[in-house]
Amino acid sequence: MHIMKLSGSFGVEITSINLNALSKDWFISLRDAFFSHGVVVIRNQSLTPDAHIALAKRFGTIDINRLLLLSRVIPI
């Protein structure tokens, strides 16, 4: 995992990371980067809707927009 600043103290880009196989230690680094810089850019990831929700839940309780539930886009 490599973390590069995007603009001053606001935002970072993380490379050499696979969000589908994120270890506990790498998740902690990702979370810390997000909390420290506010914006994290991670390019070229292919997450299924289930994998996306699982990743979001690692940050804490998620709030799924009720309108998305009506469209059945979000599998919960």
C-alpha cells in the first residue's frame, strides 16, 4: 500500500491495494488515512454490491438510502 497526498493536507490517493482482499492491518491504515485526510481515492477496484457493503460496514453502521431500497439496487 502506498499513500500519496493529492493537495496539501486535503486528500490522498492509495495505490497497490486490493479492496477485495483487505487485511485487518491494511484496513486500519486505510481508515486512518480517511480520518486524517478526509478524502481517499482508490482507483481501478472491482467490488460487487455485496463486497462494497461489507467494506462499508467495516467503517461502522451504514445508512442505506431508502430510495435505493425501492429500486432493489442494494442487496441487504
